[in-house]
Amino acid sequence: MRLVVWSDDQGQIREFELSGHAGFAEEGRDIVCAGVSALSIAAVNGLEHFLPVAPKVQEGDGHITCQLMGVSEQDLEKAQWILQTMMLGIEQIQTAYSQNYIFIDRRRWTPC
């Protein structure tokens, strides 16, 4: 399972992409995959619910992307509570179940 996170120069998460399966157990019984997926979906749901401008989200089988676009600085700050909480949970799962199942790729976000 691969998580790519794009953050700006202030460390604020602007976008993330989660893809693949963890491979901890067979599909349907993989608690690592289920935990990470639940955290990412909960984050997207929270952003859609609490921000006045919904993030751009694309979902597919084993894949989700979420981009914050057109949000004010104040709303971006609010979004960080949700996104940083997601990251904390995923990092704790990564620590508990070995880094072999979750690869986190941190990248620098540049505005278009």
C-alpha cells in the first residue's frame, strides 16, 4: 500500500493519494488495509462535511485521491486537523505492523 502526501512549505497537507493493497493478509481480511482505508475515507468525509469548498476526490478499486483546491487559508488550517489526524493514525498503523505493508512518500506541493 502506498500513500503519497503533498505538503506545502509550511507543512500543510494539500493533497494525498492512497493506492494498492497492504498485503498483510488476504483481501477481505487485511486489517492493515482496512484500517488505513477507513482513516482516509473518514478524512475525506470530514473535509466534505466541514469545509465550505469540498475537496476534489477520485475513488476507484484500491485507490483514492483527495485534493484541496480553492480553500481559504482559514479553511486550510481547519483541514489540517483532519488530515494530520489521518496521518497520525496511518503512521501508528505503519509502526505497529511494520513498514513493509505501508509506504509513505512525502512530496513538496507546488501550486499550479
